[in-house]
Amino acid sequence: MAEALISGILSGATLAPDDILAADVNEDRLRLINQRYSVATTTDSLHAAQAAEYILLSVKPQQIDEVVSALKPALTPQKTVISIAAGVSVARLQALAGPGVPIVRVMPNAPALVNRGMSAAALPPGLADEKKSFVDRLLRSAGEVIYVDEDLIDAVTAVSGSGPAYFFLFVRELAEAGVDAGLTREMALTLARQTFIGSAALLSETERSEDELIQAVASPGGTTEAALGVFASSDFKNIISRAVRAALDRAGELADFTRLG
Ligand SMILES: NC(=O)c1ccc[n+]([C@@H]2O[C@H](COP(=O)([O-])OP(=O)(O)OC[C@H]3O[C@@H](n4cnc5c(N)ncnc54)[C@H](OP(=O)(O)O)[C@@H]3O)[C@@H](O)[C@H]2O)c1
């Protein structure tokens, strides 16, 4: 995720390579990042945090306690910490970072890897306008951003954080059904993938709502309507709703688990 953000930041000219210092424990990873993006690198995270105005935390939730504790000497109210760690609350980060350190909690998603991400950010109260504006530009370099209260971040996780996997599942199952209908696997995958990619592009370029787009494809008494009838009678709406609820519940459990762990 950090690499996706670096790539987006540089391609959108939000920052220049000289403005970024990437820290990681993995030297091979750092070498690669340096070769790809010409940004300076270090294995000394504390040094990176001391040198930086904005500190993006992009380690696994289980590593957050160790990492933020190690950075603590560098964390002052003048810095801004931006965390994308799933399930790690602002309260927990604040306890680790110390009082007065501005903390922005963000939930990005996988399409950030191709600069088409969807992020939701919870900003700390009273964050200075220039910091808000920087965070906004940073997140927009990887796609879209909305702002939410922190208590909605689990809901965001269940919709847009996990959402790409729901989409990939649908692509796979549509292709499988195509194979059952007599297509070769290659044909079925090409048809299913391009259908979703094209539909996503259409959705992003039209003013029409999802309902209008469905109506535009489904003529009365036609093939699409027959298929949609099966979705409706199989309670597709309820399946989606239960899946999102399960992700939401799990986000809450994981927050507890990473806190305990
Ligand atoms: N991937 C997603 O779709 C997604 C979506 C939303 C949010 N997130 C969040 O994004 C965060 C990063 O996820 P990711 O998938 O990018 O993880 P990742 O690929 O594991 O990247 C984390 C990097 O941090 C390094 N690291 C580990 N301990 C460190 C330390 N003490 N100091 C400095 N660097 C350290 C890791 O090195 P090693 O590999 O050697 O441990 C690894 O290179 C996670 O908190 C995740 O919850 C991810």
C-alpha cells in the first residue's frame, strides 16, 4: 500500500522524489523502491520520522504498537501521523504516539495500486487547513477520498475495503457459469473480465444511476430480466447484506484482537 501511494504521489506530481523518505525493515524492498521511484530510503524508521513532517504508517496492524513506540521520540504536535492500518483506532495510536500528535486514520483499498482506489479518512478535530489539504492531495493521488467519523471506518472497511474481493468473486463466478454454458475457460474469463471492466468504466463516466443502467440493459421479457429474476428470488440483496454485516462484525473483532495481541 505504501508503494501504491508513493507511485500515485509521484505520478500526480503531488510531491517530488526528494520529498519522500521510505523506511522499511526489509532492505531488498527498499532497494526496489529506490530503483523504481528514485526516493531515498532508510532502515531507520525513527530517523525517517524525525526528518518528516507527515508520517504515513503502512505496516500490518500487528506491527503498529512496536513501530509507533519506536517512533515516539520523533512525534510532536507539529507532525502529522497518517495510519492506514486496518482496525487500529485513533485512541490506540494516540496512546502510543502521545497526546497532541495529530492522527489521521484512513481506510484505503486495493485499487489504490492502479491509482483508482477509494479511501475514507477520519481527520482529527482542529487539524490545520494546510494539513487537511496535504492529506487530501496525498489520498487523491491514489484515487477518490471521502471523509467520515471514525466510528464509520468499520462500515467503510466492509464496503470499500473488502469490496474489491466481492467484485473479483463475481467475475470468477460469472466466468464459471460461462464455462457451464459451453464457453472455453479462456473465452469465459475474457468475457467476464471485460464485462466488469467496461461496466465499471461506463458507471464512472455516466450520470445515470445503477437502477437506470440496469433498466438500460434489461429489456422487458428479455434475457437479462430472466437472470435478474433469479437473483431476486434467490435473495441476492440479502446475501450482500449478510456478507457486509459479517465483514463489519469481523472488523470489530479484529480491532479487539489486534488490541489484545
Ligand atoms: N492491502 C490492502 O488492500 C489494504 C487495504 C486497506 C488497508 N491496508 C492496510 O495497509 C497496511 C499495509 O498493508 P500492506 O498489505 O501494504 O502490508 P505489507 O505488504 O506487509 O507492507 C508492510 C511493510 O512494512 C514492513 N515492516 C514490517 N515491520 C516494520 C517495521 N518495524 N518498521 C518498518 N517497516 C516494517 C514490512 O516488511 P516485512 O514484509 O519484512 O515484514 C513490509 O515491507 C496494513 O496495516 C493494512 O491493514 C491494506
